[in-house]
Amino acid sequence: MSDKARRLFEALDLDQDGILTREEVIVALRTKGPSLAASGVVPFWGVQDAEASSALFDTADQNGDMVVTLEEFAAVVDRRFGWS
């Protein structure tokens, strides 16, 4: 797991409970996405609309329990953003 994936997960975990919900991912990327991209936490092309954010959540939710753990998240974003 990359440090970048961990930092991005922590930035998206709005309630800091250690898991991501679909709503958190959508809201966090919409509100924080541009500043996260500007600071290098996420590539600019990784900040997209709500539909793309929801698709990212679906891809990361590997066990279908409607929450995403750090491990699930890192497995997807490290591969998608070329961080590992």
C-alpha cells in the first residue's frame, strides 16, 4: 500500500471512522478534489464527476458490503493511479 493511497483515503474519510461510504467519496471528491489534486494527493484526471466517483467506490468495494476499507481502497487506487 502506497503512502499516497493512505493520504487520499484519510482525506476522503470525512467522519474519520476508518471506512468510506459512497456518499463520503462523492462529497469529498467534489469538495476537496481540486485542492487534493493541486497538492499532489490525487492526479488531476482522478478528480471527476459524481458518477465517476460512484464508479470508483463500486470498484473498490470488493466484497459488496457498501463500505470501503483502506485495504480495498489502496488496492484500486494504487493500480489505477500507478502508485505501486
